[in-house]
Amino acid sequence: MAKTIMIQGTMSSAGKSLLTTGLCRVFRQDGYSVAPFKSQNMSSNSFVTDEGLEMSSAQAVQAEAAGIAPSVLMNPILLKPVTDMGSQVIVKGESRGHMPAADYFKYKVNLIPTIMQTFDTLSSQHEIIVIEGAGSPAEINLKQNDIVNMGLAKMTNSPVLLVGDIDCGGVFAQIVGTLALLEDDERDRVKGSIINKFRGDIEILRPGLSMLEEKSGKPVIGVLPYLSVDIEEEDSLVRGSMEKPNDEKTADRAAYRQTQYDILAAAIREHLDMPAIYDILAGKI
């Protein structure tokens, strides 16, 4: 079975998807067979696999960064919003119809066997699985029967890195507050924090990092600068990969995407403590 590491965020858009993509690329460059996994993704953006199955485009992008073909094993549940109160539920690439949010909240526990079956299959095929959470693990109203954050971390026995967004302000409160709202066993799973989207002089930030480590009891694994990599526009990336392979423009776009993944991986190597991340994977931290 594969070694796992899970990326959770203090909130939506903290940078979980980008970091997952970058780590997939780093591990691939280091010679490992690696795959992304997100048990449930809510998105209007989808990708159709060669088998005609529908999955989140974010995991398709991450798969490309990992150098493997996208598979619904990487995203067994896709929720496509139809209204503010309901979504189309897609399980292992096939629609189960529309479901009101309240009904799905009660129903989702029934999907745990599907989640674990797809995860176990994916894990048997690769050496490393990078798991992406959703939103925040500290959403108290959503913790019951959680299948995307700490609930999934427990089911897969995965260590967690917590990512906070400094660009929107309040990153120290984000991280300390999130940890404070976790149960003791959940907090123990968090092996470190990452600050994302930093602009400015890192030396000015260092006193805050020391205080963050003291308050949280967790090491800061790194500070990622605000990056200008062209990866997060999932629609344009995935459309390119779905066009005919003999299309010259498609080949150019594919090469461009590969360059962007390499730029992201280089930034992760420069700004994150990769030896510590490998130690977390190995269970040494």
C-alpha cells in the first residue's frame, strides 16, 4: 500500500489544490509513482476520462502533473451544483441524479465504502498518494460523518499538513484557530503548517513564524510566495488535454502545462522543507 500525506486548508482557496499538484510533481520528479486523491469535490468543472466517466478537472490536472492518466479512482464523488440548495451527484464517474443538500448530508455516509474501495485500489497501484481535503476541517456543522477532511484522514491513516492563506490576512489566527477547534486525535494528525501566497520580505515574517510554532505546537514547514504559475485555470487546461493528440496547438499547450508544473515544483523545493515532508511520509514526524 502507498504512503500517504493529506493537504488540508484553513478555508476554501487556501491553496490545497495547487500544493497537491506541486507535491505530485515533486514526487514524480524524484522517481516515485504518485497519484492525487480527493474523496469528494464540489465543482462545475469536470473532465471526461477515456472510459467516458466524469471526474473533477482539478484531479485531472493533478494527475497530469503526476505523469499518469486521470481516473475516477482519484475523485470518486463529484458534486456539480445545480442550485444553491442542491447538486448533481456523480459517483465513480456516473450520475446518481440531483439531490438536495440536506438529503445528501444524510446520505453521504453510505458512500464511505465506495470512497475506501477506490482509495485502496489507487493505493495498491502507486507508492505515494497525495490526498486533498475540502474547505476547512474546523467547520463544526459539517464534522458529523465527515468524508473529506479529518474523517478521511482517519480512514486512510494519513498525516496532515495544514495550509493557510496569508494574502487575505489573518493567517496566524486561521492556523491557530483551526487547530484549536480540532479534537485531540485530529490535532495529533497535523504534522505542520504551510503559509501560502506570501508577498514581501520573509525576514519581517520570521518573528511571527516563531510565535506561530509556539502557539500551535506545530512546525512551519515552509512559506510559499504568491506564485504566478498558470495552473489553477482548470477549464482551459483540461480542454487542451481533451483535444486530438495530433493538434499542433494542443501539443504546444501540453508542453506549456508541463513547464508550469516544473516551475511549481521548483518553488516547492525552494520554499518548503521537503526533507521534513519525506520524514512525515515515512512516519518519522
